[in-house]
Amino acid sequence: MSLPWEFHPVDGGRTRLDLLREDDLDALHAIQSDPEVCRYLLYEPRTRDEVERRIAEDSTAVRLEKNDDYVQPAIRDLDGTLLGTMYFHLTSVDDLTAEIGWLLGTPHQGRGHAREAAELVLEQAFDEVGLHRVYAELDPRNAASVALCLRLGMRHEAHFVEHMRFKGEWADTGVYAILDHEWRARRA
């Protein structure tokens, strides 16, 4: 295990992960205030002030060391345009487990950027941090995220029926996961 671990920018073939910046405010607000983007998220569309506070907080979260530490890097194209964000949350140091998630602006969905960004985070999780298991919890109605989990090689581990109150109604939760040796076998 390589904890503590500090986030560092990383490039894929078309996508770059780096820290959020103050000048991302307009682009991130456009994403996080879009009702369609927020449909399956735990929060309602955010105001500009809320997004500004999130950038201030998330841009300083750069270290994984103890339970509940997280990083939330920006997903950018190689020209630097903000496309969305990733979420990488250390849920158990003892069990070497973390959660991932992704958020992409509507114009950038369906083009492979979320997959490439998630692959970059999984590479960091298993190859650098030394985690054993990475999982995603999501609303099973979010077909695009379910499909992405499956394309990443994640296994459908659980489906909790009416698991939580979500935006005024009962909602299910799906859990998808991949283990370190499964990830390495897929990459070989």
C-alpha cells in the first residue's frame, strides 16, 4: 500500500485529469446546474455560489491518507476544456477500498471521456495507491453509468431496492465493483 498518496495530474489519449481551478467556475456551474446532469445525483442543480464553494473545497483535497479522504479532479480534454469531474473516495484503509464516480457535462457525454477518466483513476487506485477493491454506487436507472461500469469490467454486486429517499421518492441503489487482480488481468 502506498498511503499517504498525493494526487497528480495524469493524461490519457484524449483526456487529462488535474485539479479544479477558480477559472473552472463558469464551466462547472453549467454542468452542475443542469437538471438533466443532476437527475441521478444526490444533490439538486447547484447555484453559482454553491459551485464556487465546491471548487474551493475540492481543489484543496489532494491527499488520500485516512478513511473518507477524497480527491475530485477535473476531467479535461487535452486542450484544457473542462468536461466534468471524477470522484475518488477512500472508504476503508483497512480493507484497501475506495469508491469512484464521474460527472460529465451533457455536450461531452457518450464520447468516451468518462471511460478514459475512470480508467485513469482505476490505474492510480490499483497501481499507485495499492487498493484491493474499487466500487461505484449509483442509481440503476442511470443506464449510461451502468453501461460504463460494465465496460470498465466492474461486476454488478448488489441491487438495493428502495434503499434511500432520493429527491422526494424511494430509489434503488446499484453497486458495481472491480478487484485489483481483475483490473490487472483486463489490462494484460
